[in-house]
Amino acid sequence: MKSVVITAVAAWAAVAAAATNLTHLPHDHVKPWANGTHFTDRTTGHTMQHFVLWSNGTHFTDPSTNTTVKHFDCDVQQGHASAHFNRTVQRLHLDHQHSAAGSRAAKSLVERSKVSTPISVPLYIHVITKTASQGSITQAMANAQAKALNMAYNPYGITFVLKGTTFNANDAWAVAAGADMDALKKALRVGTYSTLNLYFHTDLSGGVLGTCTLPSQVQVGTPQALYFSDGCNINANTMPGASMTGYNMGKTAVHETGHWLGLLHTFEGYSCSGTGDFIADTTPESASTNGCPTNPWKSSCPGTNDPVHNYMDYSTDACYSRFTNGQVARMSTLWTQYRKGM
Ligand SMILES: [Zn+2]
């Protein structure tokens, strides 16, 4: 059994000490399952066993490894973002409200939008195992992970080009607790601020599925040493074909990459009112989603169905299927502002 070290994982070096509150779910908002063992995925129509033995709203036990895992716990929230990022998304949200929001919302119901200009992102995958588990994550799995990213993002005009894969056997880096996180990123990160670096750890600290950084302001020519922490750290057991039951289709990387491109959670703020994720067409949600509750549909806000199929919720891999048009527009805008040409 894998030992799990409960340590806060820093997304951005500057907030390494900041405690996350993502695990404090309002339990009273979480609707019970239709039954205890199965759910029907509305997108595929498949009835699936719902393997997840939720002990509470924040943890589950992976039956294949008997490991207790925190539910994502991305450490991504507005309070941890840079002031520049927060000002930007607030302004974009206001601009959208002042434009023809109503007609756009109606349009968004019937059309799948793409980014205004195709985005091509250089991608590096860093596989980090313990010495004892060296070889357990293969190049084929890294290739499948890149493919899973593209399956999710290509329909929206975003492509990831796998430029390289590194393999490291390092007992400390496989866990990436505390200072080891900075050390491995300083050693392994490649490319510029427009290059996506995904680190897959076999024993990621904190028992989390993944964590990532939001974009922040970097000038052309800023040395990489000043943004070495940029990128996503992901539990390698979530890679396609790996061991994390329910989460082994590579979709954790899809979710974390959404943060890298500037998206917040659909449940940001854990409230039915207010600005939420600063995107106009994501349905308000006061609680993150466990599994894929569509029968009955999870509804944490009055009169609306929660966006359980949205990549920026906390649903299971099979449940994830979409971004909204507003999220796609946001990724497009923030790519241009923060990463393109950097
Ligand atoms: Zn997240």
C-alpha cells in the first residue's frame, strides 16, 4: 500500500504556506445518490458502477490501491491567484456583462465555440517515479496522456504538441513534498511561459490527484528561473491505463491544464450568488461534485442542474465531457494576454 503524506502542496511558490480551504465542502448541499452502486452517464448513456467509496465529501479510498486520496484539492482558487490575474478576470467578467450577454448565452446553448485563433501549446511530460517503481509509467502511457489532452481540447481549437518526455527515478521527487517540489521543477522545467510542463508523480504528496498554477504576468524575456514553478503536478496513477479507479482516463491532466490556461473551478466561491468563476455561462454551483450524479441530477443551487460534466468541476473521468463557450473564450483571451509569445 502506498503511504500518503498529508502535506499541503504549493501551487505557486509564493503561496507555499497558504492553507487551502478547498476541502471544506458544505455537505448539506450535496444531494444523495440515486442508489449506492451505479450511475448513468448522460453523455454516453452508459450505466456505470460507481466504485467510489466516499467516506465524506473530501476523501475517497481507491479500491485498486487501497489508498486514501483527497478529491483533487487543486490548491487553485482566486485567493491564491496573483493580483494581476484577479483584476483581469474581474474586468473580463464585467465587460461580458456589459455586452450582449443575453444573446450570447442563448447562442451558447446551441453552438460549440472555438478559440478565436487556433492555439498550439508545446508540451513536456515529466514522469517521476520512486526507484522501486521505475518503469511502471511508460512512454506509451505518456503518449496516451497527450492524446487524452488533445481529445478534450482539440474540439475547441486548442492543440498540445508533445515535444518530449523525461523519466526520473527519485524517491523524494516522486512525492514532491515541501522544498522537493521547487527543486524538481527547477531541475526539470523546460521551455518558455507558453510551454506546458506536466509532472506526473507516482506518490504525489498530500494524497491529491493534482495541482496546478494559474497564469500570471510575465514579461517577454523574463528568465525561466523566475517562473520555474509554472506547470501542473499530477498523480501519475491518473494517467490513461494507470491504477486510479475512476480517474485513470487522463482527465485529471485535462482539468489541471484548464487551470494553467486560466480557468477557475465551476464551484469557485462555493456560492449560488456572486461572481463565482467569473464566467457568465457556467451554471452556479455551491458544492464540488463527487462522481457523476445525474440521476437525480446534483443541484446545489435553486432551480439549476450543477455542471457535473464540466472539466472544471471535480467529477470522475467518465463524467467529464465539456467546456462552456465562456470558458473557451476565457482561455483564448488569457492565452493571448499571458502566455502567447512569452
Ligand atoms: Zn482544480
